Amino acid sequence: MIHTKFDIEVTARTVIGEARGEPIEGQEAVAWVIRHRAIAGRFGGPTLAHVCLRKAQFSSWNDGDPNREVIGDMGSHHVALMQAIALVERVMYSHMSFDLVGGSCHYHHKDMDPKPGWAIGKPQVTTIGNHAFYVNIS
């Protein structure tokens, strides 16, 4: 799948907003979720940007979320953004990266209490950093 520069940058900003305090594996895991959602085609549209910007899918893009300001204010040459772009490109084009989340299209903070309704009674595929990952959520 070919992705535009805009798709990659929006995805990188999403990874930063969702996982900037996480180790590299945690950031990669979020990028894999975005990739899986784009492939599945039922999460907001045909492109990475559609998936990332779909309302209420990634909290870092929600109005009032403090991460939205952080990711929106980063200039295109910000070091963290350039690093995230490289990470996203590795994941999207599978260069030196393998699926850390076993096909997961959903995750939440592992300490979230209560868990989101969609996660209740569903087995976790894995936990990476501070996020729990799930597959087969309808």
C-alpha cells in the first residue's frame, strides 16, 4: 500500500500523541494498530489519515485533549516528529519491523478503570508498555 506524505505525518503525530512516553516498542505497537485499521477498511476510510482523524478513535485528536495541542504545534522539522515519521515508515512498509500486536486493531491504557466497554470479557493479545492490545472487537 502506498501512503502519502500527509498520511505518514498524521500517523506519526498520532503515535506521538498516543504513545510519546512509551518505549519504542510501545510507539511501534500504536503504529501497527493504525496499519491494521487501515487494512481492515472499517475504521474511517481508505487512508492512514482517515483512520487517525476519525472522530473519537484516537484520544490525542479529541477536542480538549492536551496531546492535541502538542502534536498540532510540532513543526515539520521537530526531532520527535522526524523520529516518529521514520518509525511509521518502518511499520507501514514493514522494513525491519514485525507485528508486535498480533493483528490488533484496538488498545487502551492498561490501568484504565473501568476498562472500555468493548474490552470487557475480551482476551488481551499482549501488553506493551502501558497499553493492552486486543483483536476481534466488533
